[in-house]
Amino acid sequence: MRWKSPLVKPFARTVARKIRKQATNAIPDQQAVFRDLVEKGRHTAFGKEHRFDQINTYDDFKQRVPIRDYENLKPYIERIQQGERDVLWPGRPAYFAKTSGTTSGVKYIPLTKDSLPNHFGSARNAMFNYAAETGNFRWMDGKVIFLSGSPTLQDTGGIPTGRLSGISNHLVPAWLKGNQLPSYATNCIEEWEEKIEKIVDETLGQKMMLISGIPPWVQMYYERLLARTGKAFVKDIFPDYSVFVYGGVNFEPYRAKLESLVGKHIDSVELYPASEGFIAFQDSQDHKAMLLNTDSGIFFEFVPVNEIFNPNPTRLSLEDVEIGVNYVLIINNNAGLWGYNIGDTIQFESKNPYRIIVTGRVKHFISAFGEHVIGKEVEQALLSASNAEGVRIVEFHVAPQVQPTSGLPYHEWFIEFDNMPSDLAAFAHRVDQAMVGQNIYYEDLIKGKILRPLVITPLRRDAFREYMRSQGKLGGQNKVPRLADNRKIADELERFAMTGVPVL
């Protein structure tokens, strides 16, 4: 029975109008958020230590609040865990979002009563906006699935603690609760392959309308559905399936493969949720870039990537950014993160409105010879070559080979193909030429014979899943870094290389 969509439709359209209005008011909204954050932070331990009472302008703020990573934030977090109040934000956090760090081990990111609407209200608003734009309200009347981490929460100093995706399971609004799959018990299963089988059990025979999750694990779900049913396409199992919601990785390298499994094109909506805040969301099916969430309790700063490791890097507010420049994203929010480097890099695709794309991670790049290749560049190079030749990619990883057994150094591309190119050498050349067009420093190194053209090492079927399983990171929100400046992952992937296929 369709009753939810007619009831929600007027509210969704109101939300969409509000989003369009906010998109034209981004700078004043950011200035208001800044003033509100500084005022509310004045009476915290952090605010007193950093003299928030003397902050009147953004320049004042930059002089008093340095950029910090989790290691510099950790002493304040530990004070909160020991029971202290008013440390980073008034009161105590409602939750800790637990996430893994590459240098800091486990990180505990505070979520407060004030910041929760940013995380979960923004996700709702993004979907209401999609429905209002496209007229697709049908998904509200069927089943929806979110492939997430376990909702089981632990206690950390009296504060409920878990993965952000797990916490979100506790905050699903009542009107949507009855539509949600899988069940709570199934979501609590930690072992991913067992969990996928249970999700298949629970969703077969249901009227699935919307599926959400990171692309590689949604692909695994699709494949298990098809294997279980013997059907050719997911559309034959879920004929009403109409929208895919994703975040965490670039969908484009997966798009061809996932659409071939579904058997038809369906709408997709990209979200940019992080433990530290809900940063942006795709506000239009006509634009792949995401609208920056400028009126939701986060004041954004932007540091040019090539300055992030400088003692005093340039820090820009939104009004001073430029299109096409690679920036490190710095946030200040109503959970008490101040000058916080979340580790992501972004570029602006437009300034009217302010739309961004995620270009990678600060620590995920290749610069063995000064080329500073970033995630966006390798993804676009591989995507252009794949589209040109009708090749579908399952997953890939790129790393430098600085000490080859013979010849010049090179970038090695470990690729798991869904369908192999008919001529691997020609495909490698096409990818290399695309990289030359993406990165002028890479081009100079090739021309200067410092590097030789890239090498592709094809991997056998399910190589990346086997690798993730071997690392205890199969499923959930875990994903393989697309590139690295070292060979830690590359050396592990070598054991999955296809036999009988020449490395080119």
C-alpha cells in the first residue's frame, strides 16, 4: 500500500527548495556558522586555551587555532573519555564514531547532540532532494537496504561508541524503520561473507526499491543474488529497484560492472559522509559533483595540497577558493573539531553553486620522483581507457617500482579485470597516454627517461577480496587504497598475479 510517499512528498519538496536557496547563500551561511561555532566554543576548555574570547575574524581564528590531525586532538579526547565535560564542545558527546587511522590506530571522533542533524538530517535531505528533482518518490513505499557496519555499540567513558554506519542504524527515523533491511540481527554479524548470505536470505522476495552501500561490497551482494537465483540480472529479481546510493569511493570505475549486473541504468546519488561530518551530497542528476553542505554546523577551510606539510600553510575560507585547485579539506564543527585535517583532498567544479569532487587522500599519492600523482588522476586515466575499449574493471591499485630488476623505474598497476582487454599492451599504452594528459610531471619524467611507461600486472578473479580477507578487512566500509607511495600493498598483491599472462 502506497501511503508514505504522498505524505512525505510536500515535505521533500520544501527541503529541495531550501537546499536550492542555501546553494545561493553559501558565503553568508559559512560566516554565520563560523560566528556560531566560535561563540559556543568560547566556554570550553579548548576555547579558553585558544583565547576564543579574542576571536572576531577568520584571521584571528587562524592565528589562535592551528591545523591539527588526530594525534594533536587525542589529549582532548582522552579527557572526555575520563569523564570531563565542556572539553571541545559544551557538555559531552552523544556518541563516539570509531574509525581506523593509518598512524593513530583507532580514532574516536565525537558526535554531539548539535552535530547529529548534520550527519543524519543531511542524508535525509539529500534523498528528499533527489525525489523532488526526479519525481521518484516510489522508493519510500518499498524496501530499502543499507550495507553497513555492525550497529553493536560499546561503552567508552560512558559514551556509546561504534562505527558511524552502525550508529546510523540507531537513528533511522520511525517512518522509514519498517522499510529498512537487513534486520538488526543480521546487521550485527561481523563476518562479512556470512552477513552477505543472510542479507540475500532476507531480501529475496522483497520489493527492493533503494540499495545503499560502497560499490565493491554492493557488487558482492549483486553477485550472490544472481548466484543464488540463477537469474541473469538483478532487475529480474528486483524489478522495482530504481536508485543506488553510495559514498566512500569513486563510483565511475565500478559503474559499467555494476550496471551490467543490474541489467539496466538506474539513478545513482553520491553522498560524502565522514565520521567527522557530512561534507557534501549530489544535488542534481545533471551534475556528478556534490554540493558542499555549507549550512549544517561545519565551517570549512581549504589548504592547497602542496602546502599542507608546511609549518604555516595558506588557509582559505570558502570565498577565496578557486576552481580546479587540489585542496586539503579542514573542518571546524559543532562536535568540537577545530582546525581538523580529515585527510581528504577535494577540488571545486563550480562556485555557483559550490560543488566539489573528492580527489583522494592526503596520504594516498605517488611521488617517488616528484610527480605527485593523485587518486583522481589514476581513476580518470583508467576510466577513459576502459570506456574506449569496452573494458570493465573490478578494482585496481597503483604503486611505484623504484628498483626493478632491469630497466627504468615505473608505476605498476595491479588490475583485476572483469573482462580482459583484447590487447593488453595496447590497453597499457592507452592508460599511460591518459596519465600523461592528467599529470604534467609524470609526462616530464617519461620524456626525460626517468620513468618508463606504466606496467600492468593483471590479477586473477577475486584477488582484491582475497587480499582484504587476508587483512581482516573484508566488507563493511573498508576499501583498498587506489594508490600508494610505497609497495606495502603491492607486494601483497603480487601473489594474486595471473599466471600465463605477460606483465606489460
